[in-house]
Amino acid sequence: MNSTQQPNLPSQQLETRQNKLQQLFAQPVRLLAPMEGLTDPLMRQILTQIASDLGRPYDWSVSEFIRVTQHVLPAHVFYRYVPELHQDAKTDTGTPIHVQLLGSEAQLMAENAAYAAELGAPAIDINFGCPAKTVNSHRGGSVLLDEPAVMYDIISAVRQAVPAHIPVSAKIRLGYTDTSRMDDIRGAIADSGADWLTIHARTKTQGYKPPAYWDKIQAFNSLKIPVIANGEIWTAEQAHSCMQQAGTAHLMLGRGAITRPDLIASVDSSANNPMNEDKELSWQDLITHQIKFLEGKAKTDVVLVGRYKQWLGMLTKGYSEAQTLWDQIKREKNKAVIISALQTSTHQ
């Protein structure tokens, strides 16, 4: 059974959701990946602003995972992870934010998904891809790739629990220790009622070590739902290679979007005109956004500075100027001093 053949779903509601899905995937989609500790609400706001300013907004972003363990979470937890729920589940520039849940108990996941939908989540994404040892040891994330039947139970329970018009998606890797369960995983997804699937093209064991095996995503294209490719996309050239090898036009951008916040725009502009550099974001232009990040909300300035240094460290892979700044402020703890260093660099 696939998402077009779900039981107990009125035909009118099914048709409404299918129409919504056709609209969502009418053109190749570009998504901002959920990355724990990286794409928090502040980073989402910055990156979606940049993408919008460059004329190629993200079609949507997915929140960091919300861990479901013993009960239905209170509203304030959902709002902490997805404050965009207070404004129609969109960033200031209008990018929708889908709510991602992680857990192993189907009924509890379903109840939390239903509550998230009640709070305004436009879609529910289920995490079967997180490789973190602490998550996996508590039977969450990618470890469930070794239990396709549990994956099926979770997705189908969530699908039945949320209103028919709200899509339910899943994010997976190619397997846990290896790819031997790919057929079983594909079968579980096909029967679950998932509306689309995002695949990080590595196993849990492979972690984030290059390369990503984009060609193995091809095996999932027999599903009657859209497939989104993810993993090791740092440049427009890699994006095009990924789409070709994976056999899908849909991409989720992760760490590459942190190191080059203009990646989303360059992917599509280079597809239309390889010589087009109008969509590039210069270091000088990026300084404004870095200052805005440092002026954002956080528990403390110490936390904010730490988060910024994490971002700046990643920016060194995309901008040579970032390395110079990093060498200058890597031991600095005062936020005002770092902002001053950024402001000074605009005049250099």
C-alpha cells in the first residue's frame, strides 16, 4: 500500500492532499536540512533571509528534531524548537518550517504529531537518519533503519493521526551499518503512507565521511512518492552530479548551505547559465548577516558567541576572508569586540 492507497481516508480529503503535493513538487524543490545544533531558529532565519534576498528562497526548511520519549510534549517545547509556529509556521521571509519528530514508540509519535499539527505545523517529518550515538543508544534516529517494521508502524500511525491535509514525510539514510536492508526499508516506506522521502546518501556507519553514494538513491525512485536527495553537496557542480546520479531533481542542502549561504541560488542559476555569478554572496555582503546573527536571541551571550564561532569555523571552508577573521577572534569571548571586528572588516 502506498500513499495513494490509504485506508479509511475520505476520497475528497485524499484528493486535497494529493493536489497540495502536486503543487509542492511542481518544480524541483530546494530544502534547508535539519541539523541539530546548527540550523536552530536563528540560523534558519539568517539562511532563509539570504536565500530570499538572492531571489531563490527555500521551498521549506525542516526543524531540528524534537525528541519524543514518554509523553505528549507541552506546547512550550514545540515553540522552543519551532518559534515560527507563532507566525503561521514561517520565517520572517515566508519560508515554511516543517516540524521533525524523533522517537521509537508509534502511538506516542502519533500523539505528538497530532499536537504539533494542532499548534500549526504545516507538515510532519520523521527522523530515521540521525547518526548520533546518544540518540541511537536510546533507540532513535538511524538505528531504526535496522527495524523497518517499526519504521512502518511509526509512519503509518503518524499518517493516520494528523489531519488528512497535512503531509507526513520521512528522512532516512541508506542503512545503519550497511545497505543490506535497503529493500526492506523501501518496502516499509512504500506501505506506510509517507508523502515523500528524503535520503541522506550514506549509512550511519559512514557518518559524514566523503563520498556520498548518490547513485544508491536510485533504488528508491520506484516509490510512488517524491524522493529528495541529500548528502555531501557543497557546490553547484556537486548538486548537479547528485541530481543526475540519484535520478531526482529534488535536493536538501545541509552543511554546504552553512559554509556557502548562497549555495541554493548558485545551484539553480548555474543550471540556467554556468557563467552567471549574479547569485553569489560576497564576504562583504555576508558580514551584515553575521552581525545580525550575533545580535540575535540566545540564552546568554556566551552561547551566542559559541554558536557564531561554530558558524565562522564552517565559513572558513567557503570564504578565505573567514579564515582571517577566525585567526583574529577565535579566542575572543566578548560579543561586542567580535561585532566591532566584523564592522571594521567592512572597510578593509
